[in-house]
Amino acid sequence: MSIEPNSIEWLSHRDFEAAFDESRVADRPVLLDFHDPTCMGCESLERSTYHTADVASAIRDHAIPVRILTISPDKTVEDILSRYIAISTPTVQLLSRDGTVYHCFRGAPRHTRLALSQWNRERNSRTGNYHRVHHEAPGYLPPALFLAQLLIGRAKAALKHERFEEAKQLFEKVLIDYADDNIAVPEARHWASMVSVASQALNRPAS
């Protein structure tokens, strides 16, 4: 698998709302990547996965890529972090055109954000000890697992919009092309069964 550096044109937090406008026009989900250049896991993801030609091509063809830098966040970044990051939430997510999460990529580096309760916040602010706490944990998301999960995310999107045949084909592609993957296959198999259930429920005659 060849390497092609600098092949993903990431949008930034400044383009966040525009990314959803583009998502609606292009009918492609938003790939949201939280990135800290000082995080070893994030840098490994950058070098080993994002710079792989197959991954970059799949992102270009099927997603609107947005990268949020978590270092020295401004108000816009803080708002995005508060909306999409919870404790131990994966840092790679596939979002719908309206901003809801289709899929969280398992195996990605994790960005942990510790939020104090309102009581602790008020108490600590008086003593000057309140700090926002961030923690970066390394993860392992190799190209094959990334591509399999991108297919799963796209299939979930198709299922949400009742495009059952498309969803079925995407889940089946995961089961065939990544048959040895013990992370993606169980999830694809589970959701593939949901396609049949949802399709039957939609097409069942009203009593």
C-alpha cells in the first residue's frame, strides 16, 4: 500500500459550519478528527493511516474531512469539544449533515476531557484552583480498520436515511473484504441484521 503525504485537505474549526453546508450539497458525511500534534497516538494515526493512499482516497471520495486542533482552543474549538468530546470518547467520528454522530471509530486515539461539577467549579474558582483537564491516550487505528469503519459509518448513514439496499451492500462489503477483522466484523454483522428488521418494519402493511 503506497504512501502519499499531504493528500487530505482538512478543513479547520473556522470551516466547521461550512462543512455541514458542503455535506448537505455533496451528500457526504463529515469526518471529524480531533488532533493534538503533541499526542503520540495522533501522530501515529497521521503517519500510518491518514497518509496512506487508500485511506486518503476513501476520505476524499466519501467524506468532508474536518480537523479540530485541541491545543490552545479558542471559543469556537471549546464549543466543538464540548459538543463532541466526552470522557473516553474516540477522537474520530463520522457526522451527519445535521451534526449528529453516525459512527465513532473504535481503536482511535482517545481525547479525555474531565469536566468538574458546577459545585466544584464554583468552589475552585474562588480559590483559583480550577483547571480544565485534558488527557490524550494513544490508540491503534491501522488503515484496514479505518477503511472498514468508514464503510460501517457510511452504511449507518444509509440506514438512517432508509436507503436499505445501499446499507446492506456496504455492510456486506465489510464482511467480505475485512473478514478477519475482529473489531469491524461483529459490528457490521450486528448492523446488517438491523437493515433487514428496519426494512421489514417500514414495508409492513398498516393493520
